[in-house]
Amino acid sequence: MAAVSPAPSQSPLRSSPDKWLPSLIGFRSRRVGFEPKLAAARGIGWKNCEKSTGWREQVRKKEAVRCTAEGVEKGMLMGGIGGETKITVPARFKVVTLLALVMCLCNADRVVMSVAIVPLAAKNGWSSSFLGIVQSSFLWGYVFSSVIGGVLVDRYGGKKVMACGVALWSLATLITPWAATHSTLSLLAVRAFFGLAEGVALPAMNTLVSRWFPTNERASAVGISMAGFHLGNVTGLLVTPVVISSLGISAPFFLFSSLGLLWLTLWESGAANDPREIHLISQSELKLIQAGKTESPARNDKFPSLRLLLSKLPTWAIIFANITNNWGYFVLLSWMPVYFKSVFDINLKQAAWFSAVPWGMMAISGYIAGAVSDYLIKAGYSLTLVRKIMQSVGFIGPGVSLLCLNHAKTPLAATMFLTTALSLSSFSQAGFLLNMQDIAPQCAGFLHGISNSAGTLAAIISTIGTGYFVEWLGSFQAFLTVTAVLYFATTIFWNAFATGERVFKEG
């Protein structure tokens, strides 16, 4: 191609900076000799490229997002002027760290009562059936706030709703010891209020992750957040017996409520409902987040009706998965210390250690599940297939493990089976928990609330039912078998009707 020198009036050095790039590109192509190849690769004429500022801007945007992604996936953003390099932590990593911390506190505050109830039951002479009622009182409030919290999150965003929830449940945690010494009725009321406040945590977390992370990073982000959630079990189970034996039964309640108020001071300045609302985020990271989303931004003023939501089988797949997950989860959460104490006759501190190991492994496996899920998505597998694989592992694994638990003869063997059950159940985080954002991103909080309310009702039944089964039959075996069968049945339904495609449109 013949080179044509520009007229002096059109010199790139005399024109505006916006006009330099085409001429410089032309100069570079003539010197290096790749103009024909580049034109062929782009599929457009070289002169058209020089005249098209729209094409130039599009390339700039794509290159900015691509380069940012390369840096962010390594855990850092690098940039600077004149060769100066600057490393900063991406804003979304700060947000997910705060989410992991608050989810840790969320579960630790629950577990305090699961440990403290052992000496309380001995002191007050509570039967196994009444102990189950006390344990389930948390769920009485939780079942109502799941839907309400989901709607509030969709309408007002996750930041404010999460902050209000933490403030209220920290207050409830603080006054629990007073309620326990005052009367049984006041204890049940405070625990129900505690559950009411904590019901907003999961919908808020799930929605915030969907706003702050591109699709191919969400499973890992949920894995990190839920790792904090499961480490809350470990923290509560290990710290509470030590603090009770050293400082009294009120001390752990005061400790964890104080930590909740401390977290609030960090949350106020370190998070936002949407990355576009915070000034601490870089433009390159913001572009990366927006470019990695498959759906348009959610509108908070129009939701599908409840009738429409319940008319679709993918919705029921999520509901049944949540029911099964909560059924098994709360049985193990509420009864594990009692199980080790009654079956193997070990003391409270030993029971706490045996109970804590499975939850610690669940935190690790939950992150692994998220990383595997994101890898499969990046590798080109469909969302539907990935969600089905993750959920199948999350239910079949625990079902088999609980059947094996019936034959455990030592605390160590029981811990191994429980560890396997809980570790594999964490794969559900990359299954039904993320699937809500897949099928209905504009009302995921509301859908989470509906499914979690159904799951909470199942948790109430399983928590109370375990107590009655143990009292009637003298062992945990029958209820563990029922739970395993439920895991297997729900796996079949999930694989038949779940989907990773968007089911509910806006408007």
C-alpha cells in the first residue's frame, strides 16, 4: 500500500491529541510492515480504521478491561505514571473480607447457645424434648425475617440491611444470659428476636456478592464468605467452653456481641450497596465488574409476582434444595455437642473439639467448591451443568456419610464421617445458593427469603424432631437415616428441574 504524507495542516503533532493515534498507527505499521495482517485480522479496511474514532474507543475499552482482569486475577492492580508501579487491594476483595467476618460472627453467635445449653439444661433439669424447643426458638424469628429481609435487600440494598441486622442480633446476644436467668419464656422470646435479626444476613450477603463480583468470580466470593460462616461454628465451639469455664456463662455472649459492634465501625466506611456508589474503587476495577456480568443491572421497583415465582419448577428445585440443606445443617449444628456427650460420654470441652473439626474442614472445602465452580465456568461449561454437579456432590456426599455415621463406634470415627458430610455439603454453596442469582437476578433476595423460610420451617421440624426421636428411641440413628434419604430424593429432583438460565425477566 502506498504511503501518503499528510499535509502540514493535518500534521498529528499540530492537531488535537485525539487525532494522533491513527497517524501514529499508520507510521508504526509502515515501519514494521504488518498493516495488511492487522487489517485482515480486524476484518476492516486500514483507512476506515484511521477515520473511525468509535472503533478506537471500543478497542481502548476492551484492552483496559482485559489488562485489568490479568492483574486482578493475580490478586492485585498495578499501574502508575512514568514507570512507577503501585499495588493496591481491589475494593471488592475488601468487601468480601468484611462479609466473611460478619458471617463468622453470625454463626458464632448462634453456636454460643448450642454450647451453653448443655450446662443450662443440667442446671434447670430440661428434658431432651424441651431442649429441642429451646434450640429451635432461634428459628421462630428467622423464618419470618427471611422473606422480609430479602425484600428489604432488593429494595434498599445489602449494606444498610446487613448493618441493622448485626446491630440487633448483637443486642439480642448481649441480653441472652439475663433472659435465661429470668425465665424460660423470656429466653425463648430473646432467642426468637435473635433469629429475626439474623434472618437478613444470607440474603444481604448473596445480593452484595452479585453486585460486587463478575459472574466467573461469584462462586469463589461466596466460598470465602461462607468459609467465614463455617469458621464461626469453629470459633463458637472452641472459644465458648473456655470462656465459660474461666469467666462464667455470661462472658461469651458479651464477647461476641462486642465484636459485632466493632465490625459495624468497619462496615460503614468499607462497603456500599453497589461498587458504583463507593469512591474507593478504581475505574478499571469497576469496568471489570460490569463487563463480567451476564445480566443487566437489577431494577428494584418491579418483581415477579409470588404466583409467577412459584409456577416455575426451577424455583421449586431451589426451595426443595434449601429445605434439605437446612434440615441436615441445623440437625448437626444444634445437636453435635449433645451427640458426642450422650453417645460417647465425653465432657463439654472434648465434645466442642470433636464438633469443631468438621466445621473447620467445611470452611476449607467451601472455598474449594467455589474455585472449582468458577474454573468450570471459565473453561466453557454451562451454568446449568456446573450448578447440577456442585449440588449433586453437596447432597449425595452427606447422605452417604450420615448412613456411615450410624455405624461409628468411636468419637474419632464419628468425627471423620461428620467431617466428610459437612465438607461435601459445602458444595451446595455453588449450587442452589448461587442459582437464585442465575434465574432471577432482579429479585434474588426475595427468592432467597421464600426458599429460606421454607428451609427454616424444615430446620424447626428437624431440630425439635431430633429431640423427640432421641427421647423415644434412645439413639440418633433413625433420624440420621431419615435425613440421608431426604438428601438422595432432593438430588433427583434438582437434576431433573434446576437450570442456570435466567427464568424471570424484568418488567
